[in-house]
Amino acid sequence: MSVMSTTLDTDAIAAAQAHPNIALIKYWGKRDVPLNLPVVGSLSITLDTLWTRTSVRFGTDLSADRLSLNGREDAKQLRKVSACLDLLRARAGTQARAEVVSRNNFPTGAGLASSASGFAALVMAADAALGLGLPHATLSEFARRGSGSASRSIFGGYVEWALGERADGEDSVARPILDADAWPLRVAVAITSTAEKAIGSTEGMNRTAETSPYQRAWIDTQEADLADARAAIVARDFERLADISEFSCLKMHALAMAAKPGLLYWNAATVAAMHAVRALRASGVPVFFTIDAGPQVKAICLPEAAGQVAAALREVPGVLSVLETGLGGAAMRIPVADAVAA
């Protein structure tokens, strides 16, 4: 690993935007908690209209890192942000502290992968501010250290995060499978709660690994699921992708529900929305659902069905709102003014 020596005589600032992603073949469980190394590989789609925008300023006037998230200081997340920035500081050969300003245009910490887009935007902006120019594979590795699923949000479209074999995690990075515009599916997100979830993903994964009797089966069957999903994406086979994605989703939640005590991320509206999607699909509408560690239901469909799917979800009791989006691109630099604007 090469180290670039950086001397900051003045402020170094840059900004980036990244999008959350939705895992179709789920990531749940870590084989190395500090490095965020997964017990299984995973596959996701990156969203479009949902985003995190983050500016990072390294300054000689700063004695400690600072974090503002959605207009408020966030001491809870600052430790993880600083640890992630330390990776880039070490690569750049600098001890400069940073001021981080980040905001999301969607609910934070509520099962919509805000940590994925957050850490992807963070490492992209910090890399630019420090002038490192790191390859995307390395940015994916550093983003993973902040949040596992953030490794996938470095890329757009259809993305796979490799399990990897190395103990240091350098090969556990994401790679793009297919561009967003090569198969432009649509997504309707049924928001059933805007509250931060009571049990975070890391705590939930650790509890599951330690207590769920289904953990071994989860690990042993994942490679077959990934192969099935890859083949479906390459062939643009919607029905095949729908079958394997719903299977992976329900399998992950069954795994978590069987922990002690059981993890139940759903609410009544979550279940009702799942039934609504199943009813649409049974009637011939090309749609399927997936749910991450939270109560929100993501309905993935072919473009021609997007309006009907969103309308049906808005009629589900308990659904607060429906966000509509397509598939998005990779994390990218943006003007600093765009990141810090109110």
C-alpha cells in the first residue's frame, strides 16, 4: 500500500453525492466486525432520486473532526466517520482533522440504507479533498469499513459485493454487473415509519450470528442465490429475478426472526404492503418486493407498471408515503455549494 505525503497549508474541501442501494440478494452477518467483512456475498440495485450529499473540509484550524447530519451535530455517528476518514488520512500521510456536512433527502436510519449512501459519499468527497484519486475498488473497500452496504453504493446500476477470501478484506469489494440504463427497472418505496429503528443492523447481525439456528443454512445457500440472480440480470429475466429476490428477502428475515430474542423489523403496514404487492403480481403486474432491516417495503417493477404499483401502495393502510425512483448511477463529485445548500 503506497502512502502519499500531504501537507495542508490551507483548507482542502470537496463534495460528493451517492445513492442508497437495495439488496436483492441480502447481506446479513459479519465474519469480521471491525473490518465489516460479510459472511455471504450480496447483490443490489442503486437508486436514483434518493441521495446523500456530503462535503468534507480538511482544515488546519480544526482540532477534532466534526459532523453535521441533516443540520444537526451527530456524536453517535462521528466515531464511525472519524474511523473511516482515518483510512484516507493514513493513505494521504496527513493528520488534518475534518469538518463533514452531510444531508439526506430521505428518512435517515429507518431502513432505507442511509448509511450506505452516507459512507460512499464520505469517502468519495474525502478522496477528492485530499487529492488521492483512489480507484473505485479501493473506495469501495474504505466505504465498507464505515458501513458494509456502502461498498455497493460506490457503483451504480446492478452491483455485487464479493465475499472475499483475504483476512485483511482487500478483496471484499463491490463491482458493477450491469449499468442502470441497460435494464431500467423502477422502484416504489412504501414508507411505513420515519422513526429510527430500535435495533441497528450491526447489533441485529451479531445477535443473529450468535443465536439463530438458521445461520449455517443461510451461509450454505447464498452462492446458489447469487448465481441465480446474476443469470436473471444478464438475461433481463424479470420473473426469475422476482422469485430469487423475494426468496432471499424472506429467508433473511426468517433468519433474524429466529434469533434470541427475535428481530422483527416489520410493522402491520409492512405486512399489508407485502400482501398488496403479491396480489398485484398474482394479477399479472410485473412487480416484486424486498425489505431490508427496517419496516419499509421496496416494490421493484418494470417501467410500464410503475404508476399502478405506486398507486396500490398508497392505498395500503399505514403507508405514510410512497417514494418513486429509478435505478441510479455511481457516487460522484459535485460542487461544494450543492452539498451544503439548505
